[in-house]
Amino acid sequence: MAAAEEGTAPPEGQVRVSETDRVKAFSDGVFAIVITLLVLELRVPDYHEGGLLTGLRHEGASYLAFVVSFGYIGVIWLNHHALIRLVRGTTLALNWINLTILFGAVIIPFPTAVLASAFTEGDSADQRAAVAFYALAAALMSAPWLAFFSYLHRHPTLRAREVGPEHVRNQRVRPVTGLILYGLSGLLGWFVDPVVGLIGIIVMIVYHAVTSEGLRAGPLGRLFPRGG
Amino acid sequence: MAAAEEGTAPPEGQVRVSETDRVKAFSDGVFAIVITLLVLELRVPDYHEGGLLTGLRHEGASYLAFVVSFGYIGVIWLNHHALIRLVRGTTLALNWINLTILFGAVIIPFPTAVLASAFTEGDSADQRAAVAFYALAAALMSAPWLAFFSYLHRHPTLRAREVGPEHVRNQRVRPVTGLILYGLSGLLGWFVDPVVGLIGIIVMIVYHAVTSEGLRAGPLGRLFPRGG
Amino acid sequence: MAAAEEGTAPPEGQVRVSETDRVKAFSDGVFAIVITLLVLELRVPDYHEGGLLTGLRHEGASYLAFVVSFGYIGVIWLNHHALIRLVRGTTLALNWINLTILFGAVIIPFPTAVLASAFTEGDSADQRAAVAFYALAAALMSAPWLAFFSYLHRHPTLRAREVGPEHVRNQRVRPVTGLILYGLSGLLGWFVDPVVGLIGIIVMIVYHAVTSEGLRAGPLGRLFPRGG
Amino acid sequence: MAAAEEGTAPPEGQVRVSETDRVKAFSDGVFAIVITLLVLELRVPDYHEGGLLTGLRHEGASYLAFVVSFGYIGVIWLNHHALIRLVRGTTLALNWINLTILFGAVIIPFPTAVLASAFTEGDSADQRAAVAFYALAAALMSAPWLAFFSYLHRHPTLRAREVGPEHVRNQRVRPVTGLILYGLSGLLGWFVDPVVGLIGIIVMIVYHAVTSEGLRAGPLGRLFPRGG
């Protein structure tokens, strides 16, 4: 279609639909930068002659945090990859929702650093504050995914051809699960024990890793996500 | 068309027209980097044991500045997204104009930092200087958008097929509004009150957010911009 | 094919295959950022009036390290370029393997910095530790390449049309060579002499440079790699 | 053509030709990052209350250096944009040449910083050294452009369809001019006067700006470059 070659589709009703190429390029750029900036945190330890190996071992915890953060941003990228595949075009509203999704990805290094700081240098009160802060950030991050799926559910003409309406409806389960369980993790961390809250957060990251390709309809599909 | 597959269209008169793919890729890269570099400003506060929550609350203003800057660069990206959709190809002159548009985006963190510094550490004279400096930067940023629309108006063969000549002509209202009202904000900030100038600047950011998809022709269109 | 235009191919068995465009964009973004961040290490030397030339000469070793690192990341990018050309689509499993490949590229500046530090400031024990650490990192980097070729060998439908099954099988020789010889270099560096280990590492970088386009079948092909 | 859709063209003789999409994406990423990293150099001046305006004026020279560097990298991007349009595919050799072109772009901030340092803090000997160093870097940057045009001249099948052989041959004039006149500027700066060398360098930047779209054949074409 000639209009598609020009990067613009004709308006539908009042909503202007355009291709997703720039949304993908911009989003991939943001994800690539966030995941690469993490390496700036890796530093050669200070050491006296003969003490390099000991120095590297002492920094082990911060290297582990780097690996976890790299994996977490990778998980979000895979989820975003699957998200954009659901639509055949984007609108101004979807672009704004996407910007808030990226906002959530961009801030990840910050609550992660607060958490690492609280568990290495802080006391129990700091750890409770850090877990609650992390849970708040995670809530911020789940909300725009719910907005994306809901918007797509209300605008079926934006769905990619091979995606069924019930598939989009099912995906809303994931950010709602995220909102509720990240919130619960924050409350558990604040009122019960920060480590309990932390375990809840890690469980949620793994949950988003295994469901990145989306949930399938039906009770089995909710247990066994798609993908190879 | 064979030539289009090779990434190059035949010359029109003396002007060589090429596809917009690299302009989009380069621009998206610049926007993605600027918006992500902002996170480098977010730092874990210094605190004594048990003081993390208080420390985070004290830094609240700088976190707010991060959110505003993220939104502002997002607004410029959306405007740029709509801008490139107006053309079916680019020329050397458009590439230079685009570079000056990107220049405006890249410097945003700097006048923002000057403004934040003046309102947290400076006196009234500093605040007046910072608002005037910000207004000067905003004028620099509006000028190339006017140049883009004017160039496109004079070279109708570069217009994307579904874009009418009157649409391009109408868009010139936006950067002219920006030039005049940012300038006025600077003068108000310098001669009257820095806070009055600041309010003018924030109003203009919101104006560019709601008109990112372009102004529609006619008096109603100027009030109600396109887009979903 | 309509489905391909939408960025999604129909599922094969249970595996969902999608286009490689976002994998390429994300990977290129990561490589471009890692290779450019290296320049942040280049600093104007401290000098007294008239001492700039001497100062620049003193920093010669760190400038050489910059050149080597730039070339190394370039080699990995060329290998990745040839790797992605082998497949006609990507799956969730390939995306995860690709993320671990990128992980290896992103950490390069860190073991390189440890190595440079050990050979300029450390003693023999530090140098042995640094060479062993580098060899460990190199093993981490070879493993996902082996996983990629093995996965592609087991899923022939993912192969690009012009790539034969024996070509994919042959490529597994390269990461296996990397795993064994990087490991051997680490053991030699730790137990014999760090310089011997270092020479082994440099030989392996050159090996990956000349075989970036892949090994050809047959004994001659293993000596004379493809490419122009 | 089916093979082209897969991102790979059939081999020609022994040389494997592939599409330029990843070369463009990787190069645009590098250019976008280098041009954006410059903003990290812009800092709010230290000032006492009421001294912000004075502080900003004092930093004027470094802000000018930022503008010049932004323009210079923009010029190289435009030249690269036109360079890639000359070819219909890339080979391993062209990829290596492109990496050395990017190397030249990535290091720009460094000799620029040395130059700025020498002219603000150094004496005449430092300035001579800095101008000679800058000229050496500029020679490094011109050489791979000559290699690119020469390789393309020797491999006419790689030329984009609408590009004539004499056009490619003519382009070699530009990097040769760069090599000779940057070298001459270095010698003039070292043996005569650093300011004379500096003027030569600035003239060369402007020369590459106005010839970014390539030289036209014939004596007039050499004076009046193509482009809009």
C-alpha cells in the first residue's frame, strides 16, 4: 500500500495510526543504553600489590547486582518485544503509554542501587524503606503495561492480524498480578520483614521472565506460557 | 521502484532527495541517549544508618526535575516523530535543519540544570538570569522547527502524499508561537519576576505536548489538536 | 507474506518465530554504546606548561589499550553480524542466548581494565589473577555462541535459506576452540607465566577476527575462512 | 529477490555481499552517542549568590567548543550518510574500513579536548604539540575514507545502480585533500605558528561540510558541490 511505504497509514475515525518502526527504534535505543550503562558501575577494586584477587572477591556482591540488573532489563526488553508484536500500528496515546513504560525501565538502576545500599550499609529501618521504595517503583512500572493492554482491547483495529481479542484480554492478568503482588511485597517488606518483601520481588521478576511471550488462554495456559 | 530499494531517489532539479531512514535512526538514537542519560543524575542520598527514608525525601525536588525532563524530551520526540511523517524524503538542507533540531534537544539537560541550581542555591538575580538563559535556549530550539516547516512549504515535492499544503503552512504557527512566547517569558522573568517567566515556560511545554500531532486548519483545529 | 509485514511469522509447532529486526537493532545499539563509551577513558594528561607532549607520551599505553579494545569489540560486532545472517527468524530461546552474547560484549571493558591495572601497578600474583579472570570472562563469552550454533543445528527451520546444515555444524568448532584455548590460556597464565597466558588471549582475538564470516567445510576451509 | 529479504545476497566470486542495514544502524548508533556524550561536558558553573550570569559568561569558551564539536560530528555523519548511499551492499572488507572510519569519529572529542586545554592552559610549545596531535588524528580519519572510495572503485559491482564509476573516482580527491592539507596544517602549526595550523584545520572542517554530498565531475563541480 502506497501510504504504508510513506510511514503513515490513513486516519481511522479521529485517531491517526502510524507504523511502529520509530517506536521500536527509540525503545530499543533506550533499552540498549540502560543495559550498557550498568557496566559503568563495574570498577577495578583498589588494591595493594598482590591483593588484586582478594579485592575482586570483596566486590563480588556488586558484580552479582550487575548480573541481576542486566537480566532484569533483558526480561523487560523481551516483554516489550512481545508487546509491540501485538499491534499493527501506533497512535499518539500508545506512544505516550510507551514513554511511561520506558520511564519504568530507565529508572530501574536507581531503586536497585537504593536496595543494594540499604542491604550493605543500612539498618533494618533502611531496608524496610528500600523494599517499600522498590515496590512503589515496580507499581509505577506495571501500571502502563495494564494501560497498554486495556487500550489495545478497546481499539481492536490496532491489533496485529494474527492476534485474537481474547489473547489481548488475557494479557491484562500479568500487569494486574504485578501491581497486586509488588504492592503486597512492599507491605510485607515494610510491616513484616524486608527479606520477605525482597523474595516477593525476585519471584515477580522470574514470573515476568517466564511469561514474556504472553499468557495463553485457559487454566493450563496460565501455568505454561508460550514460547520456545 | 528500484532506486528506492537502494536507499536513493533520483535527483529533482538540482536537489538530491534521499530516504528518511537514517535521519530517523540517528534522531531516535540521539533522543534515546539524552532521555536515558538523565538517570545518571539520580543518586542514592548520603545517609547515616536509619536515615535512608529521610534522605530520599530530601532529594524529592531533584527526582521531580528528572520526571519533568523525561517528559519534556518525550514531548520533543513525539513532535519530531510527527515532523518526519510530513516528508517523503530528505535533502542536505533538511538534514542540516534536523541537526539543529537535535542540537536543541541535546542541550536541554543543561539549561534545566542551571534553572534548578538558581532556584535551590541562587538569589533573585541568579533566578532572573537562569530564566532568561532558559528562554534563550528555547528560542534556539524553536527556530529550526520554523525553518523545517518553511522549507517544506517552499518544496512541495518533498511532502508526504497524504499531507496537504495548508497543513504544512498551519504548522508554522507552532514554532512562531514558541519563539514569541518563550521570548516573552524570558523578558517577564528578567524584568518582572522569575516565577512569572517560569510559569510561561511550563505553559509552553504543555502547549507542545498537546499539539505534537500538528494543528488542524480552522479556528477549532487550533484549539483541538489532532491525535488520539 | 502478510504475516511477515506485521513483524510476526506463524508458530511452528509450539515455537513462535519472529523477525530479527529488533534483535539486530537492540544488539547494534549495545555494540555502538560499548564501543563509544571507551572514549570516556581517554583523558587529557595533567601537565605543567610546556609538558603536554611528554604527558601525551606517558599515556601511550592507555591509548594503545583503547585501540585494542575498539578493535576487539569491532571483531565481536562482525561475528555477530555474520551470526544473525544465519537465521531467518528468532525465537524466545534465541533471544535469551543473544542476551548472554551481549552480556559478554558489555563486560569486556571490565576484565580489560583489570588486566591493564595488573600489568601497570600489580605484581606477578596480580598478573596471574588478572589473566585467569580474563580467561574466565572469555569462557563466559564463548559459551553462548556454542549454544546459538547448537540450537540452530537442532532447529533447521530457523536457518536462512542459503545456509546449509553442514555450515552451521562447522561453526560450532569456533566457540569450542575459544572455550578450550581461552581456558588453556588461563591455566598457563596462572600456573606458568602470565605473559604466556596473555599471548594466548591475543592469538584468540586475532583468530576470531579472521574467522568472523565463518569457517568453510573441509580442511582448507578451516585454514582459509570466507569473506573478502 | 528472496535472498535479499533474508538479509544476504549470493556470493560474487569469493566475496560475500550483504545488505547495509546493520552497518547503517551500528554507525548511526555510534554517531548519535558521540554527539550526545558531548553534553556531559556542559556543567553549571560554580558561583556565589548573584554570580550565575558572570559564571555562565566565563564558561563561554567551553560552550563554543561544544557547539563546534557538535557541528563537526554532524558534518562527519552527513559525509557518512552520502558514503553509504554509494554502495548497494557491504563486504567484510568494507565493514572493516567502516570500523576505522567510526574509530576516527569516536576519538574526535579527545584531540579537541587536548587542543582546548593547550590554548587555555598551555604555552606555545604545548599549542604546537596539540595542533600537530590534532593533525595526526585528522590524517588517521582521512585515510579510511580514501580506502573506502578506492575499494569501491576496484569493485564496481558494489556500486549503487545510479552511481557512475567516474563519480566514485572523483570522490577520492576529498580524502587525499584532507590527508595533504591536514598534514600541512600540522607542519605549519609545529614549525611556523600554532594559530596558522589551527586556521588550516578549521578551513578543512568547512571544506568537508560543503562537500558532504560529494564532488561533481569537471572543474566547476569541484568548486560547486552537489546537494540542496
